[in-house]
Amino acid sequence: MVGAGIGGAATAVSLRLAGHKVTVLEQAQELAPVGAGIQLAPNATRILAQFRVAEALAPHALVPQRHVRRHWRDGTVLGERPLGDAVAARYHAPFWHVHRADLHAVLLSAASSPAGPGRAAVFRFGAEVTGLWVSGTTAEVVTSRGERYRGDLVVGADGVHSNLRALLFGSAISRGIPRGVAYRSLIPVSKLSRGPEASFQDILGPDPAITQWLSPGVHFIHYYVSRGRYLNAALLRYGAQADPVVESWLREADRREYLGLLAGWDPRLVALAQLADTVFCTGLYEREPLAEWVRGPVCLLGDACHPMMPTQAQGAAQAIEDAWYLGRVLRAADPGSLAGALAAYQQERLPRTAAVQRLSALDQGKGLGERPGPAAADRPGKPEEEPADFSPYEWLWPYGEDSSPIG
Ligand SMILES: Cc1cc2nc3c(=O)[nH]c(=O)nc-3n(C[C@H](O)[C@H](O)[C@H](O)COP(=O)(O)OP(=O)(O)OC[C@H]3O[C@@H](n4cnc5c(N)ncnc54)[C@H](O)[C@@H]3O)c2cc1C
């Protein structure tokens, strides 16, 4: 495995359960608890249960009871969809909000713990993969320190700026079209009592929810993570920019610029956004699906092969699905049957992730029936039709419902 992010760690669990010996090479010297909120729809939590990590993650997860859509100017509720029990009853798996670091930690532990089925995966940190050689049925990677690792299979789960993808298919395809900026922050819930508490209560609601504030071209989403200790706040600003922002989860934003984007918004939301001490920002890029993910005994997985806009909140979920399916096709595989197994992996996963990529790209700043622009911003806005049931997710959330466990 190249990369120990969510996709790499999930694949290490899946391949361990499938009976394989796994070495994971990660460029970071150590894995710090970075990132913020991740939404895990039932297509992801169902697989986490099969990976036997759901029990360890549950104490860190929060179940949103509703998805509420509000108007940016005054908070008028535009629509609502029940989540919580309604999701669990329909899809036999929960909808969770987690901190990325908590999800990452339980996956790493399940992959590397001496307890558990099969052989524990071995993690090598400070191992940035810079070279790849394929010879017959084996592949070899080399790190920037000159260490070499050989395997029957190399999986490139090295994220959106994947070296493995560039080594396999060339670097031009990774650039993408800049589509906007995402700002994200974590607000300690203890801080909510320092503001106009009653106003916050009004917009946060009586029970945990995902709340999405819609303006033409800017969406603001907030939900609780870490079992309700933090409110995860994300502002997505769509549209072309003269100076596109780099794509990085670790870049600090200009706080004044961030708050400036909320000028004229509901004062309760502005007061909420002001409680964030540190705000991070990353560029949003749209990319066309790749034509292929596999070359000989090498395949790609997760953001390395299907980086997507965050509008469907499916980036981590799709990486987890990839990991699960790869474990399934490799359950009984040996070097002789690897090519067929990888072909099956690509055939199953590429069209589905391409559909999620395309859907995520379609939904840029929509929701009030208008495209960005000053005239539109002055109008009260007419909400686009958004069904209150689960019909938009019927093709997405049942994934893997009728399959047997891997290990
Ligand atoms: C630091 C960080 C914070 C994030 N925070 C959030 C968040 O708050 N909310 C959210 O929704 N999503 C977040 N994401 C993105 C989200 O985790 C991914 O989109 C999704 O989970 C897909 O996972 P992935 O494993 O494909 O990619 P990633 O999670 O990006 O993992 C890729 C891994 O590969 C490693 N790597 C890269 N190049 C090499 C190389 N050449 N050799 C060895 N290792 C390499 C990286 O260091 C990284 O650990 C974050 C990603 C990162 C890396």
C-alpha cells in the first residue's frame, strides 16, 4: 500500500481480513490527528461494521437526526429530511458524523493491532514513494530515501496529488479545474455558551442536525463531531477565481477574508462563525473520471483515482467502498489470478465512483434556484425542489447490503 490515509488504512484492514500480508508506506513521519468532520452515510458505516471497527468508532460518532436547509439571509427553513432512526430503519446501517482523526485511528488500530484475524499490517512512516518498477507479475516501489519494497500487488492510495497515478498514467490528468474554496473550522461546543445562547439554540435546533445554509454560490454547513464536543463548520464558496487556492487540508485561511464572505448573512450564523479561532482553507477542483485505474500488478484507490468535490460528502465513503471491494476480489486471489481480480475491481468501482464524481461536480452552489451573481444575491430566493425522502440516495446508500462479509 502507498499512503496511510483513510483509503490506505481501510484497505489495510480489508486485505488483512482477506488473508493477505500488507506493508503500508506513508510519507508523513507520523500520523498527527489532522482534519475535521467527515460524514459517513450508510454505504460507509455498513462496511465499517464488516471491517469490525464500527464498535470502536461508535463512542466517537454522533447520529444526526435531521438534515435542515436554511436561507442564508434570515435562517428561514427551506426544507428538512429526517435522518437518525429513519436512515437506520431503511438502510440497516447508521448515518454518522465523526472527526476524521477518530475514523483514521480506529482503522489504523484494526489494521496493525497484534490482536485480530490474520497478519497485522506493517506501517512504515517517513516513506515517500517516488519510483515504481513493474516486472512480470511483481511490482517494486522505491522511496525518496532509496528503500525498495517489492510485492505481488502495489495499491496507490496516496491521495489527490498521487505520485503513483503520475507514475502510471502521467501527471497532466491530476490538475483539474478550479471551482472554488472550502473553509473549515472546529468550534468547541463549550464556546457556544459565550455567545447569544438562545440565538444559537434557535439555529442549532433541539437535537443534532446537519444544517446547510444556502446562498447563491456560497453554502455554509455545520454539524457536531467528536460525540458533540465540537461543531464542525464548513463554508463552500463556488465559482471561478483569478487566483485559485492550492489544494491542501493543512493551509490556514485569512480569518477576516473568511468572515467577509458572510457579510449580510443571518447575524446568528455570523456570530457562530466568529467563534472559530483557526480556519483552514483548501481549493476545490473538479476532475474528470480517469479511464483506467490498473496497470499490471498496480492499482489506484480513493482520492488517487477519483478525487471529488465535497458536495455529496462521499470522498471518504467511496475510498472505504473501494477498500471493501478490493478485499472481496482478492479474498482467494494468488499472483496467477490477480489480473482478473483487478479487472473486476476496476469494472465494479470505476463507473460508480465516476457517477459520484459527476454528481458532486453538478451541485456547485445550487440550492436557491439561482446561479451566483449580485442580482441573485438580492432576491429572497426560491428553493429548488429537494425531496424530503431518501429518493436522491436510493442508488448510493444501499451499497453492499446484500453481500457476505470478507473474512
Ligand atoms: C491531512 C488531511 C486532512 C483531511 N481532512 C479532511 C476533513 O477534515 N474532512 C474531509 O471530508 N476530508 C478530509 N480529508 C480528505 C479525506 O480524508 C479524503 O478525501 C478521503 O478520505 C479519501 O482518502 P484517501 O486515503 O484516498 O486520501 P488521503 O486521506 O488524502 O490520504 C492519502 C495519504 O497518502 C499519503 N501520501 C501521499 N503521497 C505519498 C507518497 N508519495 N508516498 C507515501 N505516502 C503518500 C498522504 O500523506 C496521506 O496520508 C483530509 C485529507 C488529509 C490528507
